Amino acid sequence: MYTRVESRFWQDEKMRAVSDDARYLMLYFLTSPHRNIIGFYFLPLPYACFDLGWDEKRFHKGLQELLQTGRVKYDADAHVVFIQNYLKHNPLENPNQVKSAIEKLEEIPQTQLFQDFLAVLEQCEKQFVKPLVERLQQRLRQPGTGTGTVTGTGSTYAPPGGAPEQPPKDPLEQEKQPGEQRKRAKTPADDKLFEQFWTAYPKKRSKGQAEKAWAKLQPDEQLVETMLAAIERAKTSEEWRKEGGRYIPYPATWLNAKGWEDDYRPLEVINGGRSQKHRGYPQGEDDYSDFVVR
């Protein structure tokens, strides 16, 4: 896919005011191999660190600078990045692109940033964008879009280093949640299935968070078999083997992101050595519209 980036990016006042790392990170968000047609996509921190060759501390520092500019927003719970003016400079041009945008929207986990995306779409007067707006409104009515740790600008977001403000929950949703939790009581079989997953998963971190994610999914035996097979494939991939497994997602992150659906490519061996080919995980004042990136 192509992304338009204006050469004036380098003269933009906000970009000149941030560090070199923050500028580089902004270019990464605009041209990331995980990006999509709407500039709103799933990007866990390990994916970005792997692509950039950065550690987490360096990534967080650059991200916090960009959040202050208002150019991007990031949902740390859903691992989703939203480029505020992406569609302004890379607009949807026809119904086929809107259809593709809807497909990309389905790949995004439930996030509070759906509301920000809707605000951008509502500024578009093109009628063929209406199906995307309608689908987004449907997603907004689903659980998981009203709360979360979202960093960016605005009164409902957490300032850097601060605690997020939580919007009030829908009373109907509050009444619904206990019933949802009583749907199926936890059984010894559930514990056994989780232990199979935990034993197979190579990065054993934050087990409590992983158990919460597991309880939310309530996977059956068939899904667990799919997960275990995906973990074995992932163990042979370049992403998971680089630097001794440093970029393997935490178990809870992998579960919440449905990591078993990712496309894991085994590390290729060419002429007796490692291939450098890398395939990533599933994929005005800031008028960036000249520089085209494929």
C-alpha cells in the first residue's frame, strides 16, 4: 500500500520541536509495515521495538513526546495507535476502499479510540463513507469501548505519567456484566487447559494478567489446540527468536490480541546463514502528502 507524506514534515513546527527519536517514531507510525488504509491499527509495543531496534524505554520516551503534539493517540490496553490526521491526507477515494477500511476496522480490538476515529469520519462529506461510519457505530455499542488506558490529548485521556480518567459506565452495561460472568463457572478443566497454555508459552511473565485474559476468552479444547499449534510455529519465527526471545509478547498481550491468528513465518536459512527478510505481525500544519511510501 501507499502512504503520502509531505516533504514539509521536516519544517513542521511541532515536529521540529520534538527530539530526533520522536520524529523518527512519527515517520515509523506513518510508514510502519503494520499500518493500514485508515491510519488506525494494532501495534503492540514489542512489534514496534522489534521493527525499530529500540528498547521499551526509548520507545516510551519518543511516544510521550508525540502524544503531547496531538499527532497520535495510543491505547495501551488495546495496543492500538491512531494517527489523528491520516485520513485527511490519505482520504478514502471510492467504495472499494471503504470496503477495505471496514475489513481493517474488524481487525482492531475494542478500544476507546473508536470515538476519536468516529469524530474524524463525521467530518467527511462523501456519501460512500457511510457504511464505514455505520459499522464503527456498531462497534462503539459493543463492550470495551468506554474504558481503558488511553494516552493522548483531551480531557478523557491520561496525561503522561498520570492516571487515566475513566468515563462513567453505562448502567445497563454494569447490570449486564455480572450476568456475563455467570455464563459459565470456572471448572478444573479450565485450569488444566490454562496450564497447558502456560507450559507451552515461552515467556512466563504476569501470570495473573494472563489468567484474567484466559477467563475472559473461556477457550474450549479445540481453540486451545489451535493456540498451542500457533505457539509452536511462533517459536520458530524470527520475531520470537531475535535476541533470545526479547520481543515475544507477554502472555496476556498475546491472548488479548488473538495472537494465534497471526501469520508466523519460520526463520529462513539462505546459504548457510540467516535471511534478513522480515515479515511483521498482522498489519495543513501536518500536510504530509508529497513523499509516497510503498
